Amino acid sequence: MKKIFLIIMLFALSAFADEMCVVTFKIKQSTFTLSISEHIKNEANKQFLQIPVDCDFYNTLSIGQELHNEFKVGSFIFNGDFSRLKITVENKQKVIKEK
């Protein structure tokens, strides 16, 4: 419920701005394994998420920049998986409203 409220608030705030900054994030899991099927599964399950962000934050980002790339300790402890979650900036877009 909190996530839905946050998304609604972001869109509501962007309605009053002259320009809107949108960033596309790529979220992908990487697994350290020799199994080709695991690598194919990781590639097939990657997600792209477009989020309106503050334009000051937008200006600090660059395409290809890694925002998160950490070892998943819980997966290792409970499943024995050597994997990590990687979040990168895939695309940036500024939308200027017509007056």
C-alpha cells in the first residue's frame, strides 16, 4: 500500500512541474554458476522500471551507472546460491510540458 501511495504522490507532484524527469532502471539478477539455463533465466527475468524522479537527482545519474550491485547473503545462506542483484540506469528522459 505504501508503494502505491508513493507512486501516486510522485505523479501528482510531477503534474505541477514544468518539466518531468523520468529514469528507466534495469533490475537483473546475476548468478555465479556454469549452468547455462540459470543465465538464460536471469536474462529472461530482468525487469525495466520507469520512475519519475526529482530533476536534481536525475542530473546526477548517467546511463549505465550502477546504483546497486551487492551479493545476496540470504540466498547464499538458505539456498547456497552465489548471486547478486544489479540495478543500473538504462535510460534517462526529460519531458517538457507544453504551455
